[in-house]
Amino acid sequence: MAGGEGGGEVTCVDFWANGFGMRARIALRELGVAFRFVEEDLRVRERSDLVRRMNPVHRSIPILIHAGRPICGSLNILQYVDDVWGRHDRRLLPADDPLHRAHARFWADFVDQKVFSSQTRFLKSKGEEKEAAKAELIGQLKQLEEVLGDRAFFAGDEFGFLDIAVIPFSSMFHGYEQHGGFSFETECPSLMRWVRRCRERESVAGVLPDDGEMYEIHKKWYGID
């Protein structure tokens, strides 16, 4: 993998089951950037000295450290990785299409603000509240399926920014099904074909964890019996 513009060591501070951090690792792999992975165990309540120093505002991960300088926030990291290591023939966001870039960032923000919130409610709640959260979550994923349309990837033929923003959530699709008693193949068949297509890529396959292990650790995090 190439070291990239500006040189200096690249480190990604993250936890294997952190969907937001998976974005950073997939992006780095996709653009061929060599990096060191430092694991921050989210099962431990107290954050490490490294995280407190590199992200004193939020004390959260992922953190990308490039030549000693931290970049925080998963979508911000994706943009930085593309700006620094993207090439004229391979960008996560096309440099010459501001409308496409705005569109991709809008839907990535939709995932963070809407889908993740619905996931949290769905996994934490019970009874009627759980059923309402399930319906909301499925509805939001169907919206993303409509955005995808009949394209191979969200941007067309090229795997890019929005694909990287969304694909980590697929590692919890099995958990959603187990927790909610429904089938994604039935609810979102086009989205599931996109998931399988993404998972054929080395950058994705090398980062996404086992679906069963993801559900088990989320059951502990959310107190699911």
C-alpha cells in the first residue's frame, strides 16, 4: 500500500465492532494507504490516554492520526482520506461534480442522524415501541434502497463515499433480523444484492466483522436478553 501525499505514519484508532470506525479502515484500504491499527476497547468505560490526547473534545473513536496530527469524526475522516490520498483516476467523491458530492454527504448524514438513532431505539425498546422503531428502521433502509436504484453502487459503477458510509451497518443486518423477526431479503432485496457486491471487495471483506459476533456484542451493549 502506498504511503500517500504528505508522508508520515498513518494510524487508525478504533475498535473492531465500531461501525463508524469501519468506514475509516475501509477507505484507507480502498485507496491503498498503509496504516497502523490501534485498538481502543469500547467494552472498557474509561478512554485511553491516547484518545483523550488526540480527541479531547469528544473522547471518542475513530481517530485518524496522520504524521502526528489527529482527524476525528468518521465522515470527516472519509473526506480527509479522499482529499489526501485520492488520485485523479480514483476518488471516493468525484472532484469535478459538486452536486454528486453534496448528494453523497447528505445521505451519509441521513445514516448517522436517522438510521443510527432508529437502530438504537429498536435494540433498546420492547413491545409496541420496539415494533414502531423496527418499522421506522426498515423504512429508512428502504429509502436508501431507492437512492441506490438499479446501480451497482450508490455513485454508479464506482464504489465510493456513500457506499463506505453505509456498508458497516450491514454487519448488523443479521442482528436486526434476529431481534425483529423479519427478513431483509424480503424487505430490501436490492439493498441486499448491493451488500453482497460490496462484501466481494477486499477493502470491505478485510474490515467487516462476523455478523453473529456483531450481534452478540450489541446484545451486551444494549442489554438484550
